[in-house]
Amino acid sequence: MLAVKIEQEALENACKEIIESILICLPNAFKGTVYRIGILPEMVTTRITSGIIDEDRQEISWGLPEVSDYNPPGKPWIDYRDEPDRPLEAMSWCVERQSSWTAEDPRNDARSVRLQVEGVWKDFHHMEPVLIRKKDLFLGEMQPMVYPKNYAGETIWDNSDYIVAAVIKIHFQPYSIKIGGTETKVIKRLSRALGTELLSYQLREQSLEAARALADDRLHSCNVLADSLRNVITKSGLIFSLIKLELGFLRDQWEKMLLEGKKEEYLRQNAIEHLNEILENMEDDSVNGTTADLMEMQNRFLELHPSPVQGRSWLRMKIEDKWNSLIRKGMIDEKQTKMVYDWIGDLKRSLYLGGDPDLLAAHRQLPEPLKSEWVDLLYKDTDVFNLHRLNRMAALLNEHRLDLPHKEKSRETLIRLKAVAEIFEHLEEKTNVVLREVLNGHSNKMS
């Protein structure tokens, strides 16, 4: 894939793991496909594998049973890019623009090829490009990459820091997917995990070459250990990220309900608007890169709902430190400096509004014991999410007096994440067994 060498079997396994994770975590998804974007500049796109989960959501069937232009040997860029007088494809959008495409209503989808060609409108899906930073690619002695052109003769990706290595397509039940919905955010996060894993395979291949020099009894154990560790670390980290994502979603719902009609309702938004306004008025070309990055981080903070400790750390590294640098350079006067620190203080204070005693006291829908437990579970900082915590959150989300707009969906998500987390406990046990095998140098056949 571009400059990264990946064996076909390893590539298929990586794609299957991502599809499996998505189908397990998103109950309204029933099919997933990963497409490989081939070597530049031809960029032949090939369907690697597809997985369909059964109605009981227990087993996944794999393969390429359907006829598709993207089945091996694949379809070159020149045949699916946007051109006049032929159907527009979502694949072209994802590859050229490095952006996702969601078919929430295929009947009105300008890039629904099946509707345009076959008249099939029940094709609800989301497509997400898998991006890899150009600077992270190991190019060796290769010449600079030559990117293809679009129909207008413009070079794609020329001003981007990324290349598209693959595209993930997930099919959903009718009318269960929305543009910018939670499901699309989960798929976007997993696409980053796939990009990281694809890059890691090159180093893994080098490691395997060294491992082949070991004795046969150690070689088998090391391979099993590496495989088990990779699955435990990658997937447990994935579930941890999904849990944090769901907690952030719950904090967003809780805070919107708690702050509705209160003076603090727009505290964070007002602070960001004032900070951005000062950045927009800076004219020194030497700091343009810093101000653009800082404004991007500030706007991004509006979409985040971390725990207070994590949020303060994020604010310090991404926003406060950058402002301190601009202040040291004399980019703003003393009066503006005071206002900046006041607004950053408002951003820090916004992290604690969900547990503010006065706001909680004014919220009387929940009894005090339940309210106290809910806030503690929602805002507790921890590196480990134990199963008891997930159980209690799911139970509280079933409480009819907790009036959150999407609480039932969140409850179902937490229950499914808990089930997957229990699987990881067994994986960790297996890893510990293999580790003892390697350390003791035993060659007994593993069960």
C-alpha cells in the first residue's frame, strides 16, 4: 500500500478485525467492507473483504460474494473519479476530498450509484477514508510520490498532510444512520486505528525476521504472544476509547439539560468566540501558523466533553500554552492579556458545570442519592473502567426520572461494550499463559 509492504493475509486480518469491532459495537450496522487504495498514481481500488453479521449478531460471514467493479483486480482512479455523463461515486468523494460520505437517505443521495444504475434506493451506508500522514510513510530510497489528477486536471492531495490508504464502508438498517451521528464518529475513530495498524505491519515484518533465528520452541510461543498482545492491546484500547466517547456523549446530554436557561449555558461558547476574535485581529505574519492552529484547537474544544482532570490537561497543552507563547512575544497588550486569562478561566470552569453544587441543587428531578451517584460515575477520572461502573451507569440510565434525550441508546451501547470488555479479560488470561511459556522456555504444545 503505497510505500508500505503488507502481506495479503495480514491485510485481510486487519480489515476483518476492524469490521468485526464496528459490527459488534454498532447494533444498527449489518455489513462492513474495506477497500484498499493501491499504488500511486494509478490508485487501483480493490475490495479486500466484506463481512455480514447474522440476525442474532453472533456470527459474521466473510468473503466477496457479490459482483462489484471493485472486486480483484480492482478499479483504477481514472474509472471512478468524478466525470461528466457518468454516475457520481461516494468512493471518489472519499478518496479525492479525504472526507466521509453518509447516505442517510439514498433516494436523495447524489452519489448513490446503485440508485442511479440499478434503481436500488435502500442502500443506507457510511463511507470513511483511512488516512495516513505523509511524513509517517517509510519511503526509503523511493522518488517523491506522484499524485493523480481529477477530471479538471488538478492534482489531488497536493496540499494535504495525508494520503488515503483505504476506505471503510458500513451498511446500516434503513433510516438508522445520520450525517454527523454517533455511529459516524465511532467509524472515524476506528479508521484511525486501522491506519495505525497498517503502518505497524512493516515494523512487524522486520521483527518477525529476527524472531525466525530463535529456537523452534521459542518461535512458536513468541508468535502466539505477539498475536495475543496485539489483539489485547489494540482492541482493549479501542473499547476504552469507545467507552470514553460514550461518556463524553452522556456528559454533553447531561450538561445541556442541567444548563438550559441558566446564565452558564453559553459560558464555553462565549469564551471561545472572544478568544477567536482576538486571534482574528492579529496581523503579524510570523504567528499565522500558531494562530490558525490555536483557533482550530479552540473550536475543537467546543465539541469535546472530557472529565475535569482530562479537560484541564487538554486545555493546558492545546490552548493555554499557545496563548502564553503569544503573550511572551508581545502579540497582545496588558488589557487583552487579562481578558484572555479570564476567558481561559471560563473554559476551565465549564469543565465542572456538570457537577456544580448550585446547579445540581436546582435540579430536582432526581433524588439526591441517585443524582450524587450519577455525577460521580459520569465525571470520575480513572484509567480503568471496571465492569461494576458500567453496570451502575446502565442501571441509572434505566431510571425514568433521568430525562436524557438519548439515554436508551447509550444504555444499550454500554451494555454491549461491557460484554466485549469481558471477552478481553479472557484474552489477557491467554496472554499471561503465553508469557510464562516464553519466560520459562517451555516447548509444550499450547491448548
